[in-house]
Amino acid sequence: MRRHGATLVAISIFAGAAQIAACAKPYHEENERYVFVATNINLPYWQEAQAGFLDAARALGVKGELIGPATYDPDAEVGMFRRIVEQHPAGICLSAARPEVFQAEVDKAVAQGIPVICVDADVPDSKRVLYIGTDNFKAGRESLKRMAALIPGKGNIAVISIPGQRNLDDRVAGVADALKNFPALKLTKILDDKGDARSAFDQVSELIQKKEKVNGIICLEATGGSGAAEALHRFNMEGKLPIVAFDNDPETLDWIDRGVITATITQKPYVMSYYGLKFLDDLHHNAVHQFKDWRTALAAPMPTFVDTGTVPVDKNNLKIYREALAAHAKPL
């Protein structure tokens, strides 16, 4: 009898706990949605970022999506950002093509209680909550340091970038700062490829045809490296003009394997977007309890800058790097 009574008590406790759990409000709303707005999203870089964002969404049990123009188009990206704000999602990650055109838009979103986190490219003068991504100034310094080891004595360097894009301008500033330690090197050209490998190919080809004095090429955005390498291959200059590229586009890694690109400074877009969504989720739910509500606090209960770091890759560690990369599905 005593055992039977104990069993009845256990069943009652279990049933009561189940009833309470059934009545409790779920932590995440049924249609809780987070959006990542970026630019030039057909690049492999953004496919990797999308994978991180969607993996975080699945882990949390929320909806997530990455949107943006298929080319470098700041105006189109701003238009998409405005439309997403009108839909009032739970949070937005943003990689801003140009900070000056996004500042007011970010401020409007935050004023409506929508947390905005900048990922990869910052809008530092806006009311965005935090920036997560590469320390781009430091990455620019690393690119120049790598190039300096490849040029004996004096040399002129050409840089491929997209002037006006904040994260790339910071990399150029890092290159310029690092030159102070290598007075024999000079930055003589800044080429704007607008995020297009074909444009990089055309401009580097022109430098070669005009016999301009260039001893090394530093590419500070994802597509420039493969474009520059293709130009060197066309003019049979493999190994004669060192290239230090940026990011881990498959074409860039292939050109390293073929000995045309010497090294690349790779970022961690998966890591940026994965933690970007998790930070947004914490903000939306006021999960960090330093303040009652992040929207009314003098400062958000978050770090203001998260440096996700870089990984230099060259022919010596290319095989290990490739084997370590996870396979990610391409966007639909």
C-alpha cells in the first residue's frame, strides 16, 4: 500500500509539472524572425555567412534569412533595409556597404525598438548596438606585413579595394600605417574594382601593359585576388609579382595552390553571423539582466566590439585549411 501511494504522489507531481509547463509562455515566439541585410550576396563569402546565420537560427528555434543585392549596390541595400524595418523583425544584422547612407536608417530602426548589430562592415556613428567582425585596421597591417616579406629592398605596391566602404577603408588605413615600419615600400596605386573580379582583372592587366612600376599587389576585398591572379596568368607573370589577397573564395584558394597568389588573409563570416544572431536574440529577450531593458538603458548590456580574428593562408597550410572547412549549402 505504501508503495502504491508513493506512485500516486509521483504521478500527481509529474502531471502538475506537465500542466505548468504546458501553460508557460514559450521563450521564443512562434514567428520570431531575424534578418541579415548584406550586399553582393552572391559571393561565396556571404554564402558562408548565411550558413552561420541559419545554423544559429536552427539552434534557437527561430526564423532567419539573409537578403541583399546580388552586386555591390549601396542604394539597393538601403532600400532592402528600409523594407525589413517596416516588417518589424525581432532583430537585424547589417553589413553596410557605405556607413553614411545607413546611419539615419539604423537610428530609425533602433528608435522603434529593433536591435541592429553591424557584422563585417560597421556604421560606427549610428545607434547600432555593437559591431562583430574583423579588426580591419589590424588586418590591413597584416596584409602589408606579409607583402613586405615578399619584396626585397625597395618596392611600389598597388592596393585593390572599394573606396568608401568603411571596413575596406580601415584595411587601407592599416596598410598605410604598417608602411611606417617599411620605409623602402611605397603605396602608389589604389584600384577600385567595385567588388568585381573582372574589373580587377582589367585594371591589373592595364598596369602590366603600360609597364607601370609595381612590385606587389595587395587585395583587400574578396574578389580582387582572383581577378589580379587571372591577369598575371594571362601575361605569363606567375611568380613574378606577389599577390596578397583577402578572404577564402574558392578561386583565391585555387590560385594559391597554383602559385599565383602567395597568401590570403581569411576572415570568419560564419562565426560573425552565428554570434550576430545569438546577440540579437539576447537583446530581443532582454536576456542579460544588467538593465531592465536594453532599449531604455544608457548603454546596452553587450560588448561594443567583438573581434572574430583572421587566418592567414598560404601554400604551406592550404591543404589543412581546406580540409578543416565545413561544407555549406549555397543559398536558394
